[in-house]
Amino acid sequence: MKIGELSEQTGVSVRMLRYYEEQGLLTPRRTAAGYRDYDQREVLTLERIKLLSSAGMTLSTILQFLPCIRGEQPIFEPCDELRVLLHSQLREVDEKATRLAKNRAVLSRFIQEIEAADRV
């Protein structure tokens, strides 16, 4: 299928598809005329990219994960490097959640102070 068809089918923009190819995430075949020719393999890859991206992973991390997915499902091979990456990603998410909780507490305190001053 052509790049426009893949974009329509997956909801990923043509620009992003080209970017993914530049980054090594997609490797479409080329026709004799040099056009990109995508198949269901790329559709599955894009689904996996979306899944990993929704977990907050960067494209460079996703690039490391993709070879460890097998079959038609997003199942990862047991791999020490991936375990380390997953633990690292989880720590980053936990740290971000802690920072956000602190930010929320400060904002909440500001609102309470403003509302208390309004009542006076």
C-alpha cells in the first residue's frame, strides 16, 4: 500500500511515517519506481509504536524495543536489557508523578489562600 493509504488506515500522518522511516522504525519496501510500498507488517509495527509511545517511551527507546516483540501480539522477549529499560522508564514515571503531586499541592495551597483572603 502507498504511504497515504497507510496514513489513513493507521491515523498516523504521512509526515510522521516519513520521520519514523528516517529514525529506522519503519523499513518499507520500494517499488521499481522508488515509491514506498507498505504492507501489514508496517501496520502492526505502527500499532506497537503507538502502544509503547502511550507508555511514555521515547522513539529511541521504542527503537530498542521493537526487535524484541514477536508474533502478532505486543509480547516482549525476555531480555535483560529490556528489563533494565522498563525499570528505568517506570522510575522516571514515578519521579514525574511525585513532582506532579508536589506541584498539585502547591497549586492547591495557593487556591486555598486566595479563597480564604476573598472571604475576609
